[in-house]
Amino acid sequence: MKRFLLKTLGFAALAFVLSVGMDKLICHGLLEMDDYRFQDYSAMLDGGMENDILIMGNSRGKSHFDTRVIDSLSRKSSFNISIGGYPINVQLLKYHLYREHNRKPDLILQNIDYMTIQVMRDIRNQHESEQFFPLVYDKEIRNKLREAGYGFLELNVPLYRFFGYQQVIKNGLLEALHLKHYASRPSYRGFLPEKGRWNGTELRRMTPKPIDLSDEGKALWEDFLAQCLADSIQVVLVNTPMYVEAQQKLLGYDDAREFFETVAKKYGFLYLDYSDLPVCRDSSNFCVSVHMNSRAAQQFTKTLTEDLDSLNMI
């Protein structure tokens, strides 16, 4: 009986070691892809970046701030760590990862909109949540993942969080073993332009929606701004263009803009509002009502960079 137990334990230990190895191999492969879901994390984990300008936000931040234009006009280095579909608490998770491995920026351009001051309590099985899989091996970020919904199994049982993600497993393994290289909408220094022409279907389906400025989200937001002030990092809050008919369907939109402007002034930061630009009244500048196309994003970024230059911010 003792011999049987020893063999069973030995087999279990071997299986655990092999599964850890497999988990790490998949994660390594994912970070080697030219895939916008993983490229930011790969660059951040490699460390040593010394960007002057850091861009944060959700998908509107990801697709509206063209790092090519910013770098060219400002002659500085920028990087975009915006994360599509996620509010401030998850944006801060990504920011903490950046700061852990890289030099602090001089300036943060923070995209703000109707979704910013919300809190997502569980990032598992959310939009492109596979992007977080490789982060379980970063000691500092494990606690942040736990706060964002990761439980004991996701953090400690190898391969568990990959259940239901067969294609991700396959792609990661093939990439890690150098059997196939994957390129899926690669980004440029974190910037990911939107593709496609205007489609009004999404706008027609929109119903009037109240803007949720949660107390917890407000507290996280102010803590972040206070820490940036303490770290001598300038922050510019940027309300990027949105199609005017979408703005009209957001209940409390003006109140939200007033909140951001008030909080910016409280910490001595700048609030720039581009929601009334002519671009907002022409649907040909958008793919969907909240996302500009690449041409309009390029022009907007040029305008923003020139404004920042005139304000001596860059």
C-alpha cells in the first residue's frame, strides 16, 4: 500500500511539473506572436522601455491615439497601453505592470469617456480575456489579478484558465515550438487603428444609456491622479471625438464631462475636450459611432499633438 501511494504521489508530482511546463510554454508562445492582444504585455515584460509619453484608456484610447503621429511630431517616444473593453481598474492593472518593468513616463495621455469610471470585478471570460493569461507568472501582478476576479484555481492550477480556449492553446504551442508564426492585426507601439467603413447598425440599436460614475471608480481614479502627482508625472485627460448622435444617447454626458474637468483641476492637470469638433458630425470619420477610422484618428492625433505643443506639454 505504501509503495502504491508513493507511486501515485510521484505520478501526480510529475504530471504537475509537466503541466506547469506546458503552461509556461504556451504563455511564451503567446508573447512571441505579432498579435495586438499580447504585444503590449510582451514589450512591458521585456522591460527597459523609456517612453516619454504613455497613453491609457479603453478601445477608444487604443484606436484614437496614433503613436506614429505623436512620435513624428513631438520627436519623443510614446507607447499606448490602452485596453479595449475594460474600465479604470483594469487599465490600472496594466499600468502597474508597465511601471513595474519600465521607466516612468513624463506625461500620461488618459482617454476618458462614459465607460472610464466603472469597475469590472471579474475579468475572467470577458472580451479577449486571454490576454491576461501570461501575467500569472509576474509576482507583483498576481495580487492585481486576484483583485480583478482571478481565484485560487486560475492562479495556482496550471492550464486551468485555458479551459475553453483551445485555439489559444494551439496557437501558443505552435508559436513556442517555432512551427508557425502568428500575426493578427499587429499594433504599432500599442496603437491599433480601426478598420472598416461606417456602419450605422450599432447606432440604430443604441438605446438611451445613463452614464455610471461609480463611487469605487471615482476613488480609484482620484488615487491614480494623486499618485501621478506624487510621482511628478503630468496627466492630460482627453475626451476624444465621438459621433454626435451617440453622445445624444448618453444620459448625463455633460455631467460626466464636468466631473472629469473638475477632478483634473483639483490635481492641477489638464482636461482637453474634443467632443465638439466638426469630425463628430460626419459619420464618414467613424467605423462605428464611438470609434473613429484610421484616417480620422490620424488627423485627430495631429491636432492633439499640436495642441499639446502649444501648451508646452511636450
